[in-house]
Amino acid sequence: MITEFRLPDLGEGLTESEIVSWHVAVGDRVELNQVIGEVETAKAVVELPSPYAGTVTAITHEPGTTVEVGEVIIAFEVPGQGQDAPAADQPADEAPAKRVPTLVGYGAEPESSKRPVRRTRQFAPAGAAAPAAAPTGVPAAAPAGAPAVAVADAQARVQADRPRSTPPVRKLARDMGIDLAALTGSGDHGLITRQDVVTFAGGQEKGAEGAAEAPASTTGTAAARDRTDTSREVRTPIKGVRKFTAAAMVQSAFTAPHVTEFLTVDVTAGMEFLAKLRAAREFADVKLTPLTLAARAVCLGIARQPSLNSHWDGAANEIVTKNYVNLGIAAATPRGLVVPNIKDAQQLGLHGLAAALGELAATARAGKTQPADLAGGTFSITNIGVFGIDAGTPILNPGEAGILALGAVRNTPWEYQGTVALRQVMTLSLSFDHRLVDGEQGSRFLADVGAVMSDPAMALALC
Amino acid sequence: MLEASANSGASPQTGIHQLIAADGTSVADGELDPFVADVDDAQLVRLYSDMVAIRRIDVEATALQRQGQLALWPPMLGQEASQVGSLRALGGDDFIFPTYRENGVAYLRGADLAGIMSTWRGSANTGWDPYKFNMATPQIIIGSQTLHATGYAMGLVLDGKETLSIAYLGDGATSQGDVHESMVFAASFQAPVIFFCQNNHWAISEPVGLQAHVPIAGRAPGYGIPSLRVDGNDVLAVLAATRWAAARARSGGGPSFIEAVTYRMGAHTTADDPTRYRGVTELEEWGAKDPIARVKALLQGRGKLDDDAEAAVARRADAVAAELREGTINLPDPAPLSVFDNVYTTEHAILDRQRDHYERYLAGFAPTDGTTLEGSRS
């Protein structure tokens, strides 16, 4: 007879384990307690001793797969056991009543004919009279027969029962005068959560407000006036770029733990360098700005700190480090904020970057940025200096590990060669995703960028 | 490593009493020798057989846990000499207060194997009748059994009995307040209690050296309790030390403390991964001091363990394993209401009410009889 072995709870309350290796193959003969494989739980890697002496007939999960406790992982042909038993493909629980050993950790085998069914409880609606008139609870019997309907049956019972919630939430609802029966739970298996109650209460309030509006308009309350008087408030539908930006920023701000660091540097030499280049014929056709220099500095810095150019792939449980830099540039457009990126910016010299930046800005201003230009960014720069701002705490473009904000270049009294001189100074603000970038990498990166900005010759040292 | 954990069972000069060295040679010990002068080779074979049998219990129970038949199992691998030697020094009237790891002691005391396993399977709170075997049920709370043993021993004095109680404890338990209180009371009332501490070097993941900068046995004299530090992997030394303590207890000498220096070769429990904290050489080091191998070497050296004797020992172990497996897998699931049994010896109003409520709750689970679902939410 074929005997299946289900993954047990190997460590006091574990729900799953990963198959590490199998030491046997289909067709192998195994002895009782012979080690047949290894599984890794959240607590330890453990060896699995064979529960039977027999022949392996099936291995249902490959090494590397994570298996829920209770799933069949291997099956054996056990000689001499139940020769008169029904065909192996027949569901076990339809077999004639026979004691199935209870495996510890995932409860008793469901027995279709004997499973207890909970009696439906009766609940009076909130605020109703005493439930004396309510019909007495009739024991709700499970639908006859097939174990296949067990799940549906369980759900039916849940629905027939009082609304699923937790004691604190029940109290909240009671305090707020809300009947939980009127709510649809959003939690696991329809559990009514605190949020559900609060949201429901909010909806009721709004409804009440709306209902109050009609009389209000006649009495002329401030609230009613606010709604109709557009001179005091403008209500704009949330859509388009604004909606997208909002969603992206919320997602980024609440998934990636942001850290922001600041560095104020004397960029006088860098500005002189740019001025010199502007006079050169080769750069006559492009516009050179601090942003151009920063773009190059970022590419150099990323080469030394690749974690700033990585991506947190939570679904795959992997960190993706990019060997290319698609440098996003935050651009204010009539449609709102867009962050097109320069593909493979690491391959571009200062001239190439300047040209690409010019083209990117022109396209964005014209509102012609293509979706492809917005996708696939790996690091972003936002130039808040053009608005006369010194520093900020930029929010990461979703999926990226770092964003650099360039402050305004200001003539500032600054320490220079032992005295105070009027120098051109700017502040760099770097936000990074602390899941991917530690303080050390972030700080080194920012220092590198600052070094190039203050003395472009440092670029030679960073390569 | 600190001194307390650096002491090895094979080096008597570190102050550890020993009668059988790790390589199986006999060692003389003036203090212990008189207590085992009567132990002949036939008795030594029985001690050997006991150790092999309880090691087999451990292996089989560990496998059953991995196969989903036990919820948890606390391995005793490596501690067989401490369990066998101490138990075999006791009389049937002496009362044992074990920890959760003395499952070998329970088996040797006569408890049914399936009964012992029922606790670890989660199908019973109690694996045996404590009064039938004069052995309390496994104590999960660390160290509190020392209070029970001390109190019991104080009662023995009041009753004028000549028996004793023994509390098993581990090295970690010696950090518990309960153990301190027990030892203070035991000394104050000169109670006939043996504190049998198996220093297996790890309090789950905490090395003994962290909480005992000097050998644990050195603490007892501070309470006025004489102590012995013995090689816990030497069944004969453990037997002798426990007989020494028992003789003191029976003759009105009061409490004694034994530190059996051994090593937990397995995990703390099957839910533990010792590779995360254990030193890489520890298993090798302690494997060389195996309690069973040394007795085997001693007996073989004397020509007292022939193939027939070995086969008999193996047959016993096989039978034990088979009985344990069969008994465990076929343990009946307990009836829900049995949870109220064995709580109080007499009627208890609050418990009766709870039982009544639970009974009615259970009655709410109607048997399936094909009727349709009615009377849902009104």
C-alpha cells in the first residue's frame, strides 16, 4: 500500500519548512529511520528519518521548495501493510473508518462523518429588544457527506456565526454604536478590523453630513458655504501625474526606510572649471550647469559604491545591483513632476551628459516625455537649487536606492586657505534606502560627489 | 573557555572524581571506591545495558519527533551515565523529582514507554502515576523541582522515614532563585535530599562558564551542603557519588550536592539548533569521552562482554525502540473533558463550574446527521 508522509511541524509551532536535499530517489528502498533528506525550518536544518521501511514511490517537492506543514512530501510503498486497502488514488478519508495516527502539529485528520459542527448563535441587532422572540438556535449540521466541501462548509459556518472580530474592536464598535453585522471585514477570513470600523464610522458620518447639508444650506452654515464657494477653496480631482506622483511617493516613503545626509561644499573650483569649459569650442553646443557636473560625479561615485545603484526586490527576496546607471532627473513640467532618466549615463562624458540633459529637459518641458524615458531609472538627481533652495530631504523614486538633491550655489563667507573668504558654496542632500545602503556607503558616496563638485580634478582620483 | 567548562571528564587532577577513564581504564578514587566495592562485572554489564537502552530511547524519540509523532523531545544523548548511575543508586521508596530530560530515569524506574511519550506527544499532561513509581512528573519550570524535593524531604523527617528525595537539575537551574531557596531550606532543616546537578555545559544556548565562574559543586558548601564533583560520563563514579549522598541522607546527615560533569551531545530540544552556538570542536572533544564506549572498552578489556552479551544488550535496545514506536504511534487522543482530571484530588467548585461550561460548549458541536443549515443570523 502507498503511504504518504506529510511534513510535520518540526519545531514547536512552525508552519513551513524548506526542502534542502533528498538523500533518496524514487525506487530506492529505505529502512525505518534511515535519513531520507534534510529540511530547513526557521529554527534549524534537520535530518528527516524515514517513518517507514519500504520503497520510495514519489517525491513531491524538489530541493529548494518551501513546503507548508501538512503537505505530502514523499510517499512509500510499504510492504505488508493493508493489502486489502482501497486503491491508492482514493482519498484517504473516504476509506473505511480506520485509525489514522494523528501527526502532532497540524491537528487531527478531518473525519467527514464525525466532525463537530458548531451551533449557530443568535444575535439580536444592536439596540433591538431582548432576543426573547428570536428562534432558538437550531444546531447547524454540516452538509452531508463529502469532505471536499469542508472548506466551503467552514466558511458557511463562519458566515452564519456572529461577525468575526476581536474583543477590542467589538468594544470600539459598541462604544461607537455600530453593529458589526453591517460591516464586511477586510481582514483574514473576513475578520472585521479596527480600520473597518473606523472607515465605516467615517462613511456614516459623511452620510450624516450629507443629510445635514440640505437644512444647512437654508440656514447657511460655514460648512455648506465652504462646499459651494469656490473663491475660498478649489477642489481638484486627483488624477494623472499628481495621482501617480502621490502614489509613488507614498509607496516609497512607507516602504523604503529613508535616511538623508547633507554635505556643504565649496564648489568655487568646480564653477571655475565649468566656466573654462563653456569657453571651449567643444562645449559650445551644450549647456553646462552644476547639474552637469553633479551627474558626472554621481556616475563616478556609483562606480565606487554600487549599493547606491541597487534595487530591493522583495518579491524575489533579492537585492539587484545594476551595472548601469539610468540617471533620473527630476523635472518640473506643466503636467507636474516627472523623472525621465538618461540611459547608461555611466558611459557618457561631461559633454554627452550635458547634451542628454539638455534634450531631456526640452522633451519634458514640451510634455513629450515617453513612458520608456520614465521607466528603468536606477538613481535620481533633483535640482532644487534652481528654485533658490539650499537643502531638502528628497523622497526616493520608487525602486531606486538613492536620490541626490542639489542646493543653490551661493556666495558665502567660507574658510579658505586659513582665512574667511567669499566662496561659492552649495549643499548636497542625499537620501538613500537604508535597507540597501548603510551609513558608511551613503556617506562615502556623498563625500565622493562633494569632492568632485569642489574639485573636478578629483574625478581622476575616483576612477 | 572558562575554568568551569574547561574541566574535562578525563583529567582527575582537576578535582573531578572518576572511576572509569575515557579510554576504559579503571581509576582508583579513595573517596568513591568504598561505595562501589560491591559492583562486579555482571552489574557493570547491566549498567552498560541500561545506558544502551536509554540511548536507543533517545534516538527513537528524536526520529519520532522528526516524523511528526512527537511535538517535542529533549535529547539526553551523552548524559546516559549520569541518568543510569544516579537512578541505580536509589531505593524504590526514594522519591525522584526530575527535570524534563530524565526520560531515561523514568524508563529505568519502570514507567511505561508510551506513557513517557504521551507527554511529549501532547496527548497527556502526565506520563505515569507519580506514586506508583515514586517519581514526580517531568518539571518544565527550570529549578522548581528542587523546592518540591526539599519540601518532600522535610516531610520525610517529620514522618520519621528513612528514605530520601532526589532533585535532578541542570547547570542552568543553579542560577534560579528556587534552587537557592531549596538549598537554604535543605541545609536549615537538614533535609534528606540529594541535589543531583547534571552540568551538561549548556543552558540552552548559554555556556556554563558564563553563569558559573567556579565549578558549580563549589557553591554547595556555601550553604553548608557537602558536595562532590564527579565525571558525569562515568556511570560508576556517578553511582558511587549518589550512593555517598544517599548514605548521608539515610543516616541523618542531611542534604548533599553532586555535580555530574557531562555534556549534552544533542540539541536542547528538537526545536533547537545547537550548531548556532556550540564550539566546533566540542562534539569531537566530548565524543571521545562517551559514557557507553568507555564501559564497553573496560568490559571488553576484561573479557566480560562477549558477542552473546552484546547481542543481548542490542536485543533489549531493539525491543525498547519497537515498543516505544508502537506505543507512541498508537497513543489514543485524549477526551476533551479529561483535561479536568488529576487537577485536584477533591471536589473543586470552580473547576466543576468550568467543567460544566466546557461540557455544554462541547455539546454545542452537534454531530452531523444530514439536516440542513438553519437559523443563521437573525
